[in-house]
Amino acid sequence: MIGALIGAGIPEERAEVYESGIKEGNIVLAFKPRNAEDARYFETHFQNNRGEHIYY
């Protein structure tokens, strides 16, 4: 899993966090927001719903 994440351009340190989360039964959701306003909207929405390790 970690190799695929790194291959997708995710830094190794972050990929390790994601991999451990997946092993614990969590999910990883990745997408590219259209603009900064969308990024802020989704960050707020995810935080309000217990999202963790949110990067954009």
C-alpha cells in the first residue's frame, strides 16, 4: 500500500500515516479541489465530521 501511495505523489511520511490508518479500518479519500474556496469548504466539512490528517 505504501508504495502505491508514494507512487501517487504522496510524501512517504504522510503515506505511512495513511497506511496505518487503513490497517486500523479507516479510509483514505483523495481528490483535487477546483479552487481554494472548494478546498476550504471540504476541509471544514471533513473536520466537522471527525476527519483527520486533512491536506490540500
